[in-house]
Amino acid sequence: MTLNAGFHTLWPTPLGLHRYPAAAALNPLLVRMFGALRATQSAVRGEAPGAFFASDDDLLQRVQLPEWQGLVRYFVECLRDTVTQANRGAWPASTERTGLSLQVAIEGLWFQCANRNAFHDVHTHGNCSWSGVYCVQVDPPERRCTHPTHGELNGTTRFYGPPFARLGGAHVDLGNAYLQPAHVDVAPLPGQLVLFPSWLAHQALPYEGELDRMVISFNASIHQAHGTDRLHGYRAA
């Protein structure tokens, strides 16, 4: 890539935020279904009920309900839209004019339950380009946000910006104010889908509530439906 004279904003961090229209009708069904799956898988694993549970990542093949298939289609549609917007300017101009026929491959899909101050520490996801988190259940905001210790951060998902690892002990003045905020918190809301690049460091902050914090997580890779994913030519410098 050759830069011309002028100002350039490089390496943006895309994030997609969506709301599933049928969440109010679907989510109670998911809570019952995931409760049964949790009991079954815990028994098979020989695990006692705990503050945190993560299912196997084969829900795409395991669950066959029509309502479930509709939710998965929604995940795929939102991924196509978010990925297209994120790559605007990165795909060749001819491709952007004519559009791409994209194939979204869900590499793994699972649910997680957390309570009693359980959390998921800072991590990234490998072997995929995009990841997503869909909120199935959590305490209502007026109850979740009044936790005596966690407050509004109770059960939120925190995303760390790319410069975060280099901010420790760094000099800060008006010249590098563009590096802030170092992180962004996304509050959990039932029916909310958050899509993010899999390389983006994130964590689920501690949660405690009357209801379990229940989410669906998944990883995905994006390909051309026909032809190669190699959109640019490369040559040695």
C-alpha cells in the first residue's frame, strides 16, 4: 500500500451492534433449552453445578429447532452486513461496485452461563476472523446496575483497544489523546448481538444477579462463495 501526501487514519477497529427483533419470544425458549443441555452435559462431564458453565461448541449441529435456525440466519446476515462495512475501502474498487457473494462459516457456537461473581478474563479468539456474543438472559438494568460492588459494570463485556497493551507507563498529553478511550464497555441486554474482530482483546466482567448471565458465543470465518479469497496481488519489495 502506497500512501499519498495528506492525513490518514489507519487500522480502525470495527464493531457491530445489533438487536434481534424476535428476542422477546425466542429467549425464554433458549433459557429452557440451555438449562436442559447444561444439566445433561454436566452429568456427562461429572461436574457439580458451579458459578460458570460453558457448553460444547457444537450447538450449530446439535440444535434443530426452527426458531433456532432463524436466530442463526440472523447472525449470518448481521455478519455479512458488518463485514462489508468494515472492509469498505479495503476490498478492490471493482469488488465494492459489483458486490461480493460471501460465504459465512460458523466455526464454533456455544452458550455460557455465569453468576456468583464469575467472569471471563482477557482473551482473544483464534482460527477465525470475526466473533460474536448474543445476550439471552441477564438481570434487568435497574437490578443489574445497582449491585453493591460492581454497579453498572456488573456483567458487562469490555473491549480493549489495540494500543491498550502499550499504554502502561506511557506518556500522555494532548498529542496522543486520540488513543483514548483505552477500553469500551458494552452493557448486556437480552436480544443484543455484538460482532467484533476475533483479534480484539475482551473480557466478561464479574457478574452477580438473581438471573444467570446467559450468552451465546460464536466464531466465524468469511470467504468468497466462488473463487479465491485472495483479492489483491502481492509482490516482493
